[in-house]
Amino acid sequence: MKLTTFTQNIVKALAFILLAAVTVYLYPRYDSSFPYRYEVGKPWVYDRIVAEHDFPIYKSERQLAQEQEEVLQDFTPYYKYIPEQPQTPLVVVLQEREQLVKENVEHIAIVTNKVSTTYPLSNVYTPKSAYVAFGKNYNPNIVRDTATTEQMRTALLSGISLTRGVVQAGEKVVDRGDIVTEETAVLLQSLKIAYESEHATKQQTALSIVGEIALVCLLIILFLLYIYVFRPSFFHELPTMLFFAILSGIIIVLALVLLRYTPLSIYLIPFAWVPIITRVFYDSRTALFLHIITVLLVAPAVPDSFEFIMVQIAVGMVAVAGMKDMTKRAQLAQTAGLILLTYALTYTAFVLGTTGDWHNIDVWTYLHFGINTILIICAYGLIYLFEKTFHLLSSITLVELTDINSSLLLEFAQKAPGSFQHSMQVSTLAMEAAKKIGAKSLLVRTGALYHDIGKLAHPEFFTENQPEGQNPLLDMTPEEAAKTVINHVADGIKIARQNRLPEVLINFISSHHGTSLVRYFYNTAVNNATPENPVNAEKFRYLGPKPNSKETAILMMADAVEARSRSLKNYTEENISAMVDDMIEQQIGEKQFSETPLSFKDVEDIKKVFKERLMAINHHRIKYPSITK
């Protein structure tokens, strides 16, 4: 069921609202009063910090855990007697005895009338061991006093100091370029706690979230504005907009989950997936713009945002340049190699430029770049997944479809050899014209190969497949003949769908004649018409649609020009030039290209290419002299 335009707009809006909501939700929460973000082992990128007031140095979690373990090493758990049970020997259930051994307990304390008595663990039995020792059955007579045990444990732990010194006012905490060691991180964490206790408020936290929402919404709106202004056809396509939201969302979620819940490096996330996969299906500018927006959406959560942005933008540029017209699988691996080099060079240059010290380079970061490169190569699987999910068409698929040894094209060549050769010539003309005006040459070449596939249904009705002097259409009325010719478009769509050709190629088949007239039979009908029986032009008109892109328009021109060129008696430059001009001007006069973005310059460039190619194809050969002696 096809969704209405209003429903599609609602779905698109919801997709980007969801993207914004997930992004804000996954942002790591940093208190606004302590704006510094850092990683142990990396340089401090901010200005020098000097303590404004005295503040305590809080012990690290590891140090606290170690001290707690030492304090509890000789801790004695507390037990109490079970009423109405004899008090000797001391007997517990088997599971409790095993737990005491597991906790390395050497003594237990039994509380009686608020007085505790300590016993060695060797005096504590299970029912089975008591029977072996005393030859008599005993039931458990003591049970752990959980309340007293926890109370005593808490009292012991509360005696451990959370701090281990004081930073005096005026003392340096860290300076720009210093490597953040574990000790420095302890000082910074202590400073953060002091800031929080002095400055943090609920209002600040709420305002920071409002700021995050505003920033995320602004960036997403900028991307949508770019699409609306510069790529309006994308803006109105629901699958395309969902593609952008989902691809960007995958990277954003992976990055923010890693930053929020793990200590791993952000450079493990393959941000290059965004420009690579987008470039495979769309244009370079859109790929780079979406990549930059994705990077900026994640940047506020990254400890060293400036370094991250610099490195990722450089990587995006290389990814877009390397993926221009991906026609070979090896191209992805080559691009991944260039991205690895870009990561290493940009990171190294940035660290040296900001710190001026080789020792500030984290060698582990290069390992992260290597893992990232491996993940980039895995993008090939995602390309296939997106292609099938959103009914897109990659350059690799187009290359596979142009294989003339495929079963469909082989059948075309065998059953309709003239039409096949015509299609081959049209594909050459169309591809050269597309290159000239910056259109998708591989796409138009593929569309040209299949545009006349409908002639497979009845190849005998088309002159290029007929023996000399045999044309069954001449035995029909002009209306019947025109209908037979027109039907090859519908037959082509049917055959294409039976062979599961992409809808993009079916668009070439359906629009390659637009709404033009089958002029040969229309002119014949007009010449034979009488005032009593006027000609109904609609019976001689293709059903359309008209071409709606540069590529489909180029195909329509190339198809008409190539077919018309076969009727020329003399292939002179003047004849070919006049024929091309006349054919294309006729199509323009019929407004066949009114729905395409072709400019006047595009049309003139296309004409020029057609003229040059037709002259090259139909040039006169030198006549070989015969032997007269």
C-alpha cells in the first residue's frame, strides 16, 4: 500500500525526532560546573588549572577497595543461638560452613545477652561432621546474626578515610600538554567533586540538557535544510530520508554507547561507514555533509572534541574521494587503506602540533585505527543490506547488470539481434553524454542496455530484426501498427519485473519514449485521413511517463538519435549535425524534458557528444585498390 504524501512526511519527521531523542538520551552526563573531559594517557588539552581553594584529595576507587579488603581481612562474623537447641557443640548447616571457608573466616563470634564470645572455626561443625566427631545426631544450633554482622562491618568501613591529603590553594593541578596520569586523574576527580559540592545545582543540570537538545536539533535541521535546498528530490523520497536517519543513527548509537558505558577509545567506531555507504548510492556532497553532521552530533560527548572533529573530517574527505563510482570490490579495501593512513597522519600531526612532544603520542591509538580499518572493510555487507532494504542501486550491482553474458542479455542478443545492437550503440552514446554533463554514466549505460528489452516479446515487428523487405507492420492499419510498437514498453516492464530488475532500470524502460508519437505511423495516418475520419493522435502516443532525471532524458535523446541515424543515406558532418539538432529540438518542442533538471548548456553538450560519436562510428573507410596487373 502506497502511503500518502502527508503520511510520508509524518514518518520522516518521526524518524529524525527519534534520532534526536536517542542522541540526547545517550549523551554522557557531564556536570556543567566542571567542563573538562580527559582520558588517562592522553595530553591535557585545556589551559593550566590552579586550585582556587584548598580541596581534599579523594582516594581512587582501586585504593579504597584495597583498604577495605585489608580492614575486612580479620573481620569476624556474628552468630546467635537458635532457641531450644543445646549450645554445644556449635553446629551450622552445610551451606553456611562452606560459606565461612569461602570467606577465609578463622573465627566467629556468638552474641549472648549482648556479650560476644569468639570461637575458632575449627569448633564449628555441620550435622554430619558433628556425628562423626561425637557419634550423635545434632541439629544446627547457631545462625548468622545478619543485622549485627552488617552493623559491625559498616563500623569498620566507616573508619576508613576517603581522602589522603589536601591540595593547597594556588597549587598547580595540571598544565596544557601534560600527560594525564592516574595520579593526575585522581586530582582532577577530586577537583570535580569539590566543584560539584560547591556549584552543582538541579537548574544547571536541566539547562545542560536543554542545551544538548537545542544543539542536536539545530544540527539535524541544518542537514534537512541542506537536503531541502540542494537535493529536493531526496527530500521527497521516504526511503532515502529513512536511509540517512538510520545510517547516521547506527554510528551515533555505537559511539555514544561506547563513550557512556565503556572505557574504550572512540576511534574504534568506524565513522567512515557514513560517507562510504552514502557515496555508493548518492553523491559526494551529500555523503560528506551527512558525515560532518554525524561527527558533530557525537563530538560534544568526546573528551577531546577538537582532535576528534579534525581527524574524522579528514577521514570523511578521503572516504568520499576514494569511493567515487565504486565499480570494484577491491576499491573498498583500497579506500580503507587510505583511511588508515589518513587517521595515522592526522592524529600524529595534531598531537605534535598541540603539544610539540613525541612522547604525547599514544601508540595504542594506532592499534585502534587498525581495528577501525577492518570494520570499514566490513561495510561491504552493510552496503548489500541497505541496497536490499531500501531498494537502492549500487555501482557494483550496475556493473553486474551490464554483463552481456547474463542470461537475459544473451537471450536478447539471440532473439532480437538488431535491437540488441541498437541498445549497445545507444548505451555508448548515452554514457559519453552523461560523462560530459556530470550525470551518472554507469546508470544510464545500464538503463540503455535494457531499455528495449520489451522487443523480446515480438522481435519480428521491429525493422532492425527483420529480413530485407519483410515488415509485417505494413500489413496492419496505422493504428494497429502503432499499438503494436507502443506495446514494447509494457512488454519491457513485464519482462524486467519477471527477471527482478531494479525499479530504477524499469523507469528507463517506461520513460525512454516519454509521451511522444509513433511518428511514422501517425504521419501515415494523417496523410490517409479524410475530413469525415480525422486522426486521433492519442492512439499513436506512448503512455509515458516522461523522463524525470538527467539520465532518463539522455537515454531518450540517444535512443531517438541512434535510430534516426540509421535512416541517413550519407554520413556527412552536415547531415549528422542537422539530424541530431532536428531530433532533439523536436523532443524539446514536445516538452518531453519538462520534468528533468537539464539546462540549455546540458542539451548543447549532449548534442555535441552525439555528433562527434556518430561521426566516429559512421566514418568512411579507405577503399582498398584492386590488383590490375
